[in-house]
Amino acid sequence: MNFKSIVILPLFFYFTSFSQKKAVSIFKEKYRPNYHLTSVKGALFDPTALVYVNGYYQVNRRLALSKDLVHWKFENRHSIKTDSTREMSGSVVIDSSNTSGFGKNRQPPLVAIYSVLSTTNGKQTQCIAYSNDDGKTWLNYNKNPVIDINSSEFRDPQVFWYMPSSEWIMVVAMAAEQKVRFYNSPDLKDWHYLSDFGPAGAIRGVWECPDLFALPVDGNKDNIKWVLEVDVQPVGGQYYIGHFDGKQFVADSAFMEALQQLKNEQSPAPGRVLFDFENNLSGWQQEGDAFAASPASGVLPYQNAVIGFNGKKLVNSFNKKDAATGKITSPSFNISKKCINFLIGGGDHPGKTCINLLINGKIVRTATGIDTEVLNWAGWDVRDFNGMEARVEIVDAHTGGFGHITVDDIMLSDQLAKTEKEKTMWVDYGPDFYAVRSWVNGPDERRIWVAWLGSWLYASTVPTSPWKGGHTFPREVKLKNFPEGIRLIQQPVQEIKSIRGKKIHFDNLELQPGSSFNKLKPTDNAYELDVELELKTGEKFSVDLCKGINQQMTITYDADSEILFVNRIHSGETDFSASFPGISSAPLKLRNGIIQLRILVDHSSIEVFGNDGETVVTCQIFPDPAKKGIELYSHTGTIKIKWLDFWPLRSVLEN
């Protein structure tokens, strides 16, 4: 990932050497997970350099090692940054045939392929380093970088050996262009451009952390498809299914038709544009120096990629970086429709980085960005001011981080703009599954991946200490044929069984409206809950987790809409960021009148797997640890619980 304007936390995390016995006493902080990987202290963001070496799964270049993807031991990370570069994410491969020539004593080397950020000019290039001691120490290649395209948005390489042509393939993000680029190499040193894929699917954000791998459909090795995954900042990961011939990835036509159908269901509210900023700021009053005399053509110097505006120009107060302040005020206009909609990005600083509606010189409506360079639709209901003269002002009065605002396409409309998540084939529909990476090798044929359990919208403000961030529980990824086409499914790796406590089982229960099932009494908010329900059209079901007075994390399924909702508005501590409270929604088919939910709860996270993992929603939560209630109930209709299984999950450090 690349966040030049966010410097509160380091890109990678660090561990302190300590005994396992001492770790048990350390890992007792409020909100500390039982069975998810977190750092002892400091930040743990992107999974990177995932490789399996001599019986151990490695993450982040040997910072953590595991034999079973559940129990981890920590080691000190050997840095490969230089005085003039900052290390970013990437991958590690075992060069079994020593194509690079870095091996010694007939032992294959490990080779890291990673992005670096120049601290002098902000450019991003691809570099390599090698290790001859299983990743304990690393040496940089003396002819780095191995790829330099003179770009500041070029990052996150994933590399694998492509057997049909006996060469290395690199998949890397052209972030601001929303493309994935492919290279090949015979030796990991000399790389040659092959092709690009994209833009396609979700494009309201920069593209990062791509991955590409082959999987059998329904386990049939005679029916192989390729999966291309790419993350969209700051929303999450999306995927495509198709074919890779060693040179280019082509998505299947049926898959792309389904993707286009999703896109067609989502369009901005129609309206009359008042200000699109394509020409100039004629008639606008200007104060201060945060805004240039003319609209910006996208990103300004030293700013991360600006995504989501329409046309060629927009208002951007990063004119003199975050230190400048100012305000621009529009000419007057008549409010002749029910709503005013606009695209907005930038800082979440109420009253300081905002757009305001003025009636008789008074602020009657206001909105801010959400600390991202991506512009999203927002709007106001202005029926109370029908027929009145109004102005809008765009304000930048903040000089700290994200002390700027971006605005485009201010319009009058009879419909309020929807702020819903862009529609695509999402890997995970929750807010906290990002920078997904898979292990490039392993002891079996499973494809296993893991993601950062977090979001850049609030990464620096989550109420955890002395650590920040963590990784999701590892998931096995498969392809399955459904009536609507081939889709990706994912489930927690089977090794989770090793930390299960005594099983509690119920079957053949009924939920009547107004009644509930609350016989589960966990002693800790760290458990696995698996339930299969029978529903009919018109029925709605919910389960409350981490429940207590004025607190619950609510998962709801609506059989009419076939949508799964995960609501963390009242899940506990939420006021550390305006972007944190909310409801995630995800499509989940009611198949033959049945839905199945598998839920992992781990103190400060919930991962919901619907119908054997065809739909997944991952959320961070910060509940009062003393509130541990579980309650299942029906909103409408008689809902049958065919069976329910519950396991407490032990700490990976105590087991």
C-alpha cells in the first residue's frame, strides 16, 4: 500500500524477542484477539512475503512463523530498506532451480520481490533481495531496481513460477490507472512487460495488492480457471475469473456479463449540474491560498492518487499541501429540487474540511470527506428550502493530516445520492478485509490466503494498545459452480479445529416472532458459531452477539431481498472515528429455503461466512468484554433452526 500522507504508523510491524511463557502474560490487553495474529506491540498491516519454507508458513519475511497457520511464533525482522528508500509490500519465492544465481552450496535461495518508495522523489520501483538462511538475513541485489517505469503509483508485486513456459510471472498494480500489469522473467532480475488488465469492476479507488493463481472448479482438475484478485483502496478486494496463458489474463465472458449487470444496477441519481468545474471558477469568491485560481486536473504535487471525480477537473484544496487554508464561495442559485448532491473526498474534519450550504449567509447543511482521496457521492435533503436563494462554500481550515478537501459535480436532484458500496464481485463485503495475499507454495494443493484486518479510514485511531492492526484468520479459497456461474468461495482453514473447546449442539428448534433462543452462555467473546436455518419468503432472522445492556453486534438475514446485514453501530466502542459505525450488506442466496452461517468471534473481530463461504463479511468491533450474550430471534415468520454448533476457541498462546 502507499500512503504518503499517513505517517502515524509504520508500513510493517515489529516484534520483540520474548519467551512463549512471557507472551501469555503480555497478550491479555483489552480487545486482544485469542486466535488472530497480532503484533506484541506496534503496527501489523499488510500480509506480505507469504512463503512456506522447511515446514513453516512465513509472513512478512519471517516476522512470524507457523507450522499450522494457527499457532505462531515471533522472530525479529531483518530490514532490507536503504537510506534513500522505504520498503513496501511484495512477495517471496523459493528459487528452486537457482535461476537467479543467488544460491549457495547447492541450496536454493529465497528471493524477495518488493516495492520501494523513494524518499527523495516519491517514485515507486520494484526491487529484489535474497537470503541463503531461510529468510533470517537478506542482501539487496546490487543492480536494484529491477523495474522502474518512472511512476509514483506502481506497487505490490506478487510473483510465481509459471510451469508451462518455465519462467517467473509478476503481477503488479498500476494503482492510479486501476490496472494490473504482468511481467515475465527467466531469472528474477531481468523483467519484460507482457500485458495489462483493467479497469474493470470497482474503480472508485486506487488498485493495490494483486494476486493471480489457478484453481480447479468443484475440485475437478480437468476444469481449471484462473483467479485474479485486486484490492480497491479503501474499500476491499474484488476478483475476476478467467484464463491466463502466460502473457495475459482474460476474464470469462459469462463472468464479465454478470459483473456488468451489477454495475448497471448502480448509477448516480440524475439531476441538473450546477458546478462541474470543467472550465474555471468564474463567479466564485476566493479567500486564502488552499485553492488555486483554477480547478485542479486531478492529483496535485505530493498528493496520493485522486480517484472518483467526473470529467477532467475538480476543486482540490491541496494547492499548497495540507498547511494552506482557505475558502471558496459559489455564485447564488435557486433551490428548485428536493436534494443537492455532490462528489466529495478529503479530510474528515467537521467545520474545517467541508462543503456547506448557505441560506441568507447561514450554514444550514454541511458535509465532510472521510479521510480518503477517493471522491464519493453525498447529498442533502433540501426540501425545507424550496424556492430559496442559496450558495455553497467549500472550506479548508485544517492544517494537519488530511487537511484538504476535494469536490466535484454539485447538482440539484429529486433523489438523494446513494453512498452505498460500489458493486462488483467482492472477496469480502465487510469494511476490514484488505491487502489480501496468498501463500505461493505449501505442503499440499490448497490455496490459502490472509488479509489485513483493518481499514485506513481509522487504522490509526482504533482503541487498541500497545498494538495496532492484525491479520484475518487464514482462509482456504476454492471455486464452485452455482446456477448463476462460477464463483469464489472461502472458509477458515481446517486447522482451526485444533483450538476448539467442548462442542455444544442443538437441533430442530423453532423461532417464533417475539421469542428468542439464548441458551448459549459463552465465558469469553472468542468462539465459533455454526448454524443452519430454514426460511421462507417474507421471513427475517437475526442473531445478536457480544450482547449486553446498550450493546450488541447484530447479524440479520432478509429472505425477501436475499441480503445479509452486519450491523456494528451499537457493537461497543465506536466513537473513535465517524467512519467506523455502520451496516455492511452482502448478497446471500436462499438456496432451497436454507441458509447457513459460520461465525468467528474473537474479542475485537467478527468474520461471517454465509453458505459455506460464498459470501463473507469481516468487521472489527470493540465491545465491552463483560457483555457476552448470544441471542437468536425471528422478526417475521416461524424460522426453523435445523442445527446449531458452538465451540469456544482457545488462545493460540495458551494452547
